[in-house]
Amino acid sequence: MIPEIGHFALIVALFLVICLGTLPIIGAARNNAVLMGTTRSLAYGQFVFSTIAFACLTYAFIVNDFSVLYVAQHSNSQLPVVYRVAAVWGGHEGSLLLWVFLLSAWILAVAVYSRHLPEEMVARVLGVMGLIAVGFLLFMLLTSDPFERLLPAAADGRDLNPLLQDPGLVIHPPMLYMGYVGFSVAFAFAIAALLGGRLDATWARWSRPWTTVAWVFMTGGIAIGSWWAYYELGWGGWWFWDPVENASFMPWLIGTALIHSLAVTEKRGAFKSWTVLLAIAAFSLSLMGTFLVRSGVLTSVHSFAADPKRGIFILSFLVIVIGVSLLLFAWRAPKIGLGGKFDLLSRESLLLSNNVLLSVAAASVFIGTLYPLFMDALGQGKLSVGPPYFEAVFVPLMVPMVLMMGLGPLARWKKFTVPELVKRVRWAFASALLIALLLPLTMGKWTAMIALGLLLAFWIVASVLLSLRERLAGHGNLMQRVRGQSLSYYGMQFAHLGVALFIIGVTLVNGYETERDVRMDVGDTVQAGGYEFRFNGVTETQGANYIAAQGRVSVSKNGKPVTELFPEKRQYNVSGMPMTEAAIDTGWLGDLYVSLGEPIPNSNGAWAVRVYIKPFVDWIWAGCLLMALGGVLAISDRRYRIHRETKARNRGMENKSGTGNLLAAEGKQS
Amino acid sequence: MKYLLILLVCLLPVFSHAGEATDMAADPVLEKRMIGLAENLRCLVCQNESLASSHSELAEDLRREVREQMQKGLSDQEIIDYLVSRYGDFVLYDPPLKKSTLILWFGPFALLLAGAGMLVYQLRKRKSRIPEAELSAEDAQRAASLLDETAEPSNQPKDNRA
Amino acid sequence: MMRFILPFVVFMIMAAFMYVGLGLNPREVPSPLVGKAAPAFTLPQLHEPSKQFSPQDMKGKVWLFNVWASWCTACEGEHPLFMELSRKNIVPIYGMDYKDKRENGEAWLRKHGNPYTLVVSDIEGRVGIDYGVYGVPETYLIDKQGIIRHKQIGAVTPEILDETILPLIKELQAK
């Protein structure tokens, strides 16, 4: 019964979003207040029914309803409850339902937090989001129904893939999807602006917080995915340039370009058509990612089971959404106008060159990911493009990007002169260079790559410190000056520092990691990275739905015990699948990572054991966390807070004279 | 009895002696070289994994093949050629530079040049296209008085706020 | 003005490629050995390990070389086709038991029938690697000069047999 309710709820939601996607937009075009007035109720309604559908599927998983095909394929009665819930999005159909649910939540959020926006804008934005929801709901109902029945019901389910039975599954997909779906808001704002024929700094101010929130989620989602791969897969890697990973990285890169471009548009009213194009591109890449993962055109460890029929549907959806948006862009963009004036050498142009770099980086990832497909389609045979390509192309692009990351916040708006800028930064650059040249010597090995990475990272740190010093220096109350800087300023610095941490982590772990792959009898020790690892044998333990051979490894340094690690080799009861669960000691200076290989036959308990020393590896994800934090700070800035008086005044104002005066009103208020 | 005790104490180190673990690989240096090469090769039966990290049987066989060829003294390039002549370019994660991969390898750089060029061109053009906003005398005075009101003693360049 | 339509054009080209891509199989790896000499080897025979076989022995004949294993389920699917083909006596079929225990291979043939003139044992899979084998079953069509003319990846189906392999065999035998 419950699955049928869920299915019905999806149908109702579909009808609601069809209305949401049509009535308000027509209303905005014809200035029909009645039609536009339906917007919010439709938004609330579709949220209610999407939630019902999602709740029904979750319920089916929790109570082990194996008469639902999807539940039988991805769950099992022995599966712990938390993973039964996470399994809702463990497969294709359920993950689509997650998409739809999160999209409905974003639609609700926009409906609630848009009281200060003019009615036609709200109508258009929610209308566009509604149209996207139409596509996804139709896709689900026509080709990927999670509520499809399995009759007669299975006695028990096929179990969730053991690799997915991990907290990572609970957090990573929802967070990542919040990012993917969140970019639809920026997209909707862009389309709404193109439809309305008006694009200005105010539009950028409205758009920016939504885009930043989506970006924050995307950053977190990708970072958690990377960390999960690191501790789960057992060989210490954290990024593989796999097509699905790239499918998330591309929108992130464009999203980063977008938030910087919005900064220029908000500040100077400039480069608006470029910003709009980036907004369309970011979401298009999100959609394209959906296509790549589910259609079978690319091979990936992450891809869902392929079905060409589904591929055709998504591709058609893609072509309609992106094609129409780009046609609209081609038609309306020429009328947008140029905005404020600035010099060839100015903060604006530094930001814009960074955008060019980020876009080229995204394009390179795109080319690399899809090249095998292009070649095959042209009959040129099969080709693989892997990490060597991406690293060779991406790393050189990062160098000028990071250089500008340091200069940008220091450069003046409108115009700066090279001699003046150089004079300000020369000591910062010199100190970064010094650290980069000397630090590797203290770590025991000096290579050009390590020095370059450190130079980039410390250049960012130095420029952040320089900027802080310039702003906070002077006589009088320091704390007052600290509080006087805007949150978005601190957000920017935090985010850039996050990049610095990230670069340090990558550089040092690639430069200094060590690995030992040894045969260990009980009592044997192995030396690595200054630590001593002692193997104390393996015992059998039992988990909720698996049996494990659990190793005990004592780690000491200079004779003093540091920690005990328990790597496991598990075999899951239902699927019989083996899995290696590495044991990691996480630390600020690095990770100690131990995983079990295979037992050595005829050896009285000896095992093949892998020991990795990963210096500073956690700085990679700490850096991402700091980036996300920076984004959160930026959105908390005063100017995005919606004051009640401003709202009322704005609504009053716009009824009289259009939103041209909105800026003036807000200016007086804050 | 005393001597038995002494004997036992002397034998204690024998019982507590823990060995230094030996590398799984017969030749760790060669193994490192093999893994280094295998990381840039693709496992043919997997869903996108490198030859180094895959657990599949074919991957183990291929790693064994690479190892043995290295032991025989073949260079990395010779081993790559051997595998490519049997499995095609598909087995390489580092795509070779050929006519068909020119766009792949030079595309990004070409895009960078094009993007930079377009940016510089656009920026130069807009400078001449946008008229400088002129303040009327009245507005200029109003601006000056407002700035004097809110001015604080500081050595910050005014234009640098985020 | 022109440049605003560029994103749309680029996207549509991309979409066209993706459409074509839906009909392709990214996991199939065609063999670069087609058109080249079949790699030489000497392997013991499955049924008589003291005797050996080498593709050299087949010079002057057109023949099929089928790689299979007792642990391979897809091989069971194509096996009846080979049984029928051997009955028709069109072309000699030689088998290679890949990464299999001898007893298992022999038992499997006893159970499913033996269409092969001869079967060799590639217990360690080394000859397989030499032939670019990456899965089973795979079938090679080799001509009178010992050149590989066709490689079938995966199970042979009646359509593939009738449309591709048999016509090619006829053509090669006529030369």
C-alpha cells in the first residue's frame, strides 16, 4: 500500500510542477497577477508530495518490504538500519528520487526566502525550477520507477554493495546532490533574467547567496567523496580522475568561476552576459553529469547500471533544457549591456582572467573525460584517458590561477598599476619563495615539484596575511577594525587559505608518502616513516552482517607506543563479497594507514600487510572544509540579510516605480 | 636448579625475538618500478581501475608479465609497446601523442590562448566603448561633503574593500 | 554578435556525439592483432599433455581458435554453435582451455561435447596475454598464412556466425 501511495504522490507532484513550470511563467510574460500568485502555493504543494514519495520509499526500506523491486535489489534484512535508509539512494531509481526530493526542497527554500524579490522574478525562477522538476519526475515515472513491485516478493534482498555500507554513503550523495541541484537556482535566476530582459547588479546580488550555498554543498560533497575513497578502497588514493568524479569536478570549477563572476557583476555591474553563461554552464554540467553516470556511454567504478533507453531520455532532456537556454542566451544576451568601466589592469580583470583559467580547466577535464567517446564515435578506435593526462594538463593551469588568487584581493578595483602592486607584494612573494626552497630540505627530500607546490601555497598565505595587515594596521582599536571588516571579506580569505591548505596537503603527501608491502609473521615488525609497526596476529570477529579477520597492529615511535590499529578483512554474509577495511591513525602531521592483504598459506598465521605513511594528507580535506567555511561566512554577510523593514519598503517601492529604486532604498537602510 | 633458571633466562631472548618483516616482493626496487608503470596502465576487465590497484585475475597475470619482462631487462617503453600491440591504446592511461590525439593534448592550451586573447581584446574594446561617468558640480560637492562626514583617520586605500 | 550563438553550436555538436555514444560499448576492446601474424606458441595438449601444438602446424589451412574455460558461463552459451559447426565440417576448430585445471577442462568437454580437433592448455594464461585475451570466450579466425583475420570478443551468436564468420571463412578458403 505504502509504495503505491509513494507512486501516486510522484504523479501528483508531476502535475503540480507542470503547473509550476507553466502558469507563473506565462503570468510573468503577460503581467497577470493571478497566474503569478499561484507560484508559491504550487511550490509548497510539490514539496509536500515529493516528501511523501521519499518518505514512502524510506519506509519500505526500513521495514524490509522486499515486494518492492528496488528494495530487494539494494537491501537485506541483516543490513543495519542506518544503511537501509542510506540504501534509498544507493541505486539509480532511488538516487533520482533523492534528486527530485532535494530539488523540491530548494524550490521550497526559494519560495520562502524570496519575499524581497519582485513577483515576476520569483514567478520565473520557480517556473524554471518547476520545468526541471518536470523532466526528472517524467524520467522517473516513465523509465525508472523506484516503486515498481516484485511479485512474488523476494524472501530477502540482494544486500547493499559492501563498499557502500559506510557512513560515507549516508553523507556524500545527499551533500553532493544538494550542490548539483543547488546550481539549478543560479540557472533559474539566469534564465529568469534573460526572459525578463533585465540583468543588473541587483540581479547578481539576489543570485549570489543561492549560488554560494550550492557551491558550499558541492565542495563538501566532493571532499567527503574523496575522503571516503581514501579510507575505503584500501590503497590510499583519494582522486582518480574517474569520469564520475570529473562529472562533479566540472560543475564545481564552473561554479567557482560563477561566484567570482557574480562578484564582479554585483560590484561593478560588469560582464553580465559572461556571468549568465557561466550560470547556465554550471547547471548544464550538473545535468550532463547525470547523463554520463546513468547512460552507459562511459565506464566508471561509480556508474549505475546502464540502460540505453534511459540514456536517450536524459539526452533528450539535456538537449531541450540546455539547447533552449543557450538559444535564449544567444537571443537576449546581446541586449544586456556592458556595465561599469574598468581598466585592463584592475581587480575586475584579474577576477575575469581567473574565470578564463577556471573555465579552461573545466573544459580540459571535459575534453579528457569525453575524448574516448569522441574517438570511438568517429571510428578512431578505443582510447583511455587517465590520471597522467589530467595531471599534466591541470597542474600547469593551477599555477597562474594561484598567482592571481594572491594578487586579486590586493589589487584595486577599476585600476591598479604594476609598480605599485609589485612594491606591496614583493616581501610576501620573497618569503613564500624562501619557505618553498628551504622547507623540503627539513623534510628530507627536495624536488622542484614539491618546491613549486609549497611556493603556490605559501604565496596564498603570504598574500592573505598581507591583506589583513593592510586592513587592520593603524592606531586605535584593533578589535574594532577586525569587526569592521565584512564577513564576506573573511569568507574570501578563509576560502583562499583553504586552497593553500589543500595544495600543501597534496604537495607533501605526493612528495613524501612511503609504503611498505611486507610479509608479517606474528611478532614481526616493519619500519616506516620513523614509526615501528608490530603485527600481533589476526583474530576472527563478527559484525552485524559480516565476519571479519581482524588484525592487531601496534605502532610505536622511538620505543614509545603510539596507537593500536585494527585492519580488517571482511566477508559479508549475504553477498559473500570480500572487503578490506583499512585501519587509519589520523593526525595533523599525517596518517598511519595499515591494510591487510592476503593470509600467507602454510605459514602459521602470517599475513601480507601494507603499511602507508601519508604525511599531511588530511590537510587536503581540511583545506576543502575551510573553503566551504569561507563560503558560509560569505553568505552570512550583512548585505544578504533580509531586514523586515527593507522587505516592506521594497514591496511598497516596486509597486510604485519598479525596482530601479530598490538599490537606493537598500543603500539608505544598510 | 639455579643453573636451570640461568639457562631459562638466557634463552628468553630467543623466545621474544621478533623478526623484521620482509617485503612481499622478491625484489622491492623492481616491484616499485613495476607498480609505477602499472599505475599508468589500465585494467582491461575492470570498470576503470589501474593495473596497479586492480584485484582481478587478469590484472595479476598482467602484473606478473610486466614484472618478468622487467627482470628480463626490457625497458618501460618496450613493455608498453608489447602491451599496446596486443591490447591497443586502450590499455594506456597516458594517451599517446598521435595525429588523432592532437586536439586532446593541445586543445586545453589552445583554449587558454584563445580565452586570454578574447579577454584582452574585450577589455581593451570596452574601455573605449564605455563613457566615463561625469559628476555634475553639484553632485561632486555632495559627494565630497558625504565623504568628509564619514571619513576616519586611516591609511587604507579607499578602493580596496571586498 | 556571432559569438553569442557559439555556445549553442558547440553544445549541439557535443550532444550529437553523445547520441552516437549511446550506441557504442565503451568496454569492448577491439584487437590490434587483426591483420597481423598469430603469435607463435607451443602448448601441451589438454587430452595428451605429452604432445604439443603450435599454430605453425596449421600453416596452409584456415582455422578457428576458440578460447574458453570450464568456469566461464558464456562459453556454455556458444558451445552448441561450435558443436554444430564441427559436425558440418566447414573449418577445423581448435580450442584453448584458458586458466583452467586440466581435469576441469576435460570434465567440461565430456559434459558439453567436444567440437575441437584439438585443445591446448594455457594454465597460466600467458599465451592468452600474447593473444590479447582479456575475457572468455574469445574466438580468432586465422588464415592460411597464419594471419589473424577476425577476432570475436565474447560469445559467438548465430547472427555473427552467419553474417561475419562463415562468409569470411569461405573467402579465405578460396584463396
